[in-house]
Amino acid sequence: MALEPATGIGSYDPKSYKLLSFHDQREKFLSGEDTPRAYLERCLEVIDRCDEEVKAWEYRNTEPARAMADASTKRYAEGRPLSPVDGMPIGLKDLIETVDMPTEYNCELFKGNQPIRDAISVYYLRKGGAVLLGKTVTVTLGGGDPCKSRNPFDTRRTPGGSSAGSCAAVGAAMIPGALGTHARGSTIRPASFCGVYGLKATFGALNRQGSYSAAHSLDHLGVMAGSIEDMWIMARYISEHAGGDPGHPGLYGGRMPPEPRKPARMIVLETAGWDATDEASKEEFHGMIRQLADAGIEIYTRKDDPAIEAYESETHNSPELWRQLYRFEMRWPMYQYLDYDADKIPPRLKAGVQEGAGLTQAEYRAALVQRAHWRNMHDELARRCDGMITLSSPGPGPIGIDQGSAIFNESSSVIGMPAISLPLLSVEGVPLGVQLQGYSDGDEALTASGRWISQYILNR
């Protein structure tokens, strides 16, 4: 059967394609050269032009967003913006509660669900003057079956999951930033497929209260943006005001993005995903690594150090360890949803719940012990370098509606270290992300390295 012709933005070149940025507009807002309302209207024009194809939005909050932008415009004219995110149009994954918009989790069980509160991240973004433009499409309850969103560069392809709509909206230059969630690959993978910056911060660094959580020891709040600077500003603002998850110290670092810093030494990881990666993607990645080496960065691989080899060998089993942790933890409240109306839970998600039904507490305890061992190995290895670098996905977003593989993301999700996807590569005319991984609570240092690497690769 012949494939339908590609539609969307068209062939992707990371050096020439321009995502939206917000932080560099703020001086224009203060001078009156631009305004938050005018900025929002430009976003709405792009949404009107391309969302029928991309399908990034579940709910658009257009008129309230205009009122928010007008209030922000007035504050800038008076020289008193509330925060670094004042006036910033932001999309919110529809797993995150909003007091003024439905939160339906893309699940028939929750049709028409209207929370009486904001998630804590949304509450403080609202307090800081952000323009909450709407809810972005997700997969059902964040797991399993594909959703309706499409890759903005080739609508035959998936944008990934489960933060599909958030990344597609940023990738299509509809908005400068969005929130998602992440338990397996739901920030890093769609960021890779859609060509945006994505941050999965250190586990617990960004408060996720008020967002749906299927696996409490794995879930993160994810941040996607059109620039690494906006990515950091959003994340740091949320943590500054909402803190981290209870019992966690929150995201360390300054309010504004760290200055770019050239890493001296980096470890290249294959992870469990290398065998699943196509040759074109491997060659693009190796070419970028050669550029970093030419810039004077020391590059080490599993062939150079027994400790790296041991770490690679251990974490090669990350898909199975992730499965044991996630499937055991997701059983509540999923069992109750199935009891209430199993017909409203889609097939793949239902199969995942059934897969976890046979896991025992002893197996879960063993998985926790294994994770603690991996964390110790990671922390030891992280002392030897300024960051670890690998792919964000085993290739570009595949053709079809399937979410694509998260195999490059499972070890970082299990261990909980910070990870950033950088939109630096292109394969088959669509984006492919590069993933940086760092040490726990080293998010700021990792962002500084990410800024330097991005500028070096994209400006060559």
C-alpha cells in the first residue's frame, strides 16, 4: 500500500530552522517595540495555520489568554513585569490540572472533568504572568496507545509520546514553551522527534503535584522550549516558587540561564538503544562527536575505560528494570479504572496493566535494589566527566502513529539523573535529538554544557 504524501513544515535543517524564543523579546516589551499581546497574536496565527494538520491542541484557551497577554502588556509598559515568564505563551499537557480548562487525560472516563485547582506548576506560572494558552494532546493517562497529534515536519510521522502535543506545538513554532510529564521517555523522545529542547530534570527537582502520576518513583515534570534559555527559565521559575517534590530540595541554580561552558571531558554512551538504531542516525551522531573532539573536548567510550564498559553492560537491561518498576507502581489507580469501566481504557494501556499484574513484591524490591546499584555506578562515573552524551531516540520519528521507541531514555528515567535533548541532528529530513545526561542535581552545569554544544554545532 502506497504511503500518503508527506505534509507539514517540510525538510528540517537544525542550522536554519527557527523555533520561537521568548527570553530575548523581553527587552522589546520593556521598550515598547513589541508587546506580549502582539507576541501572542503571532502564536495564534501559526496555530490557526497549521494545527488542523499537526493536531497539537486538545483545548485552546484563546480569549482568557488574550486577557492574560493584555495584563502582561500593561505591566511591561509600566516597567513592572512579574517574573521572567511574564507574558510567555505556554501549552500545558492534558495530564496537568488547570482550574480554568478541562483536564481529561485523553481518557473517556474523564470527559468533561473540570478540576477545582491548578497543578502547583500551573498555579505559579499563572502568578508569574505566564499566558496559559491551552491544553496539549497526550496519550491516554500518559501510557500506551497513540494519540491524534502528528509530527510537525512530516505529518505521516509520530511526534512521540506521551507529551506529543506539547512538543509538536513547540516544534511547529506555535509557542515558545510547554510543560509535559516523563516516566519513560515522554519528554526526551518527543523533543527528539519534534526538534525542540527538552529537560527531564533531576528526579524530584520540579514539583509535579497536581499532574497525573502513574509511577511515583519514575514520574517527572518535563519542560519543552524553543530555546535552551527558555527551557531553563521555565524550569527554574517553577522550582523557585513551587519547589521540588515533597522531600526533594528542588532545582539548583540561578534564575537566569547559565553561561555557555565548554565541557572538557565527555563520555559517549551507547545505552540499550544502540542495537536498535539505524545506520544513518549512527553516522550523524558519530559525525557530531567528531566535531566535538575536533573542538578539543576529550571523548571517552566503553572501549577506553572498564568503568564505562561495566556501566554500559549493567544498564543494557534498562527496559526490563523500567518495566518492573513502572508496571508494579501503575497498578493503582489503574485497577480501579478497569473495575469502573474497562471498555474506556484503550487496548495497549490495558495490556500494560495486565502485564504488571503478575509482578510480586519480591520482584519489585529486587528492582529497587538494582536501581540503587545503578545510581551508585552512575554517580561514580559522573565524577569522571562533564557529562554523558548519546542519542535521544534510535532514529527520527517513525512513519505511522505509533509513539516510537523510548529505549534511549529508560536508564536515565530509572536512575533519575538530569537529561536534556538538544535539536542538533537531522535524518531523512526530520529532526533527531542528542541527549546529554549529568549527575544528580547538576542540571545547571548540564544546561551550561548544552548551551555551548548547541552554539558550537549549530553555528559551524
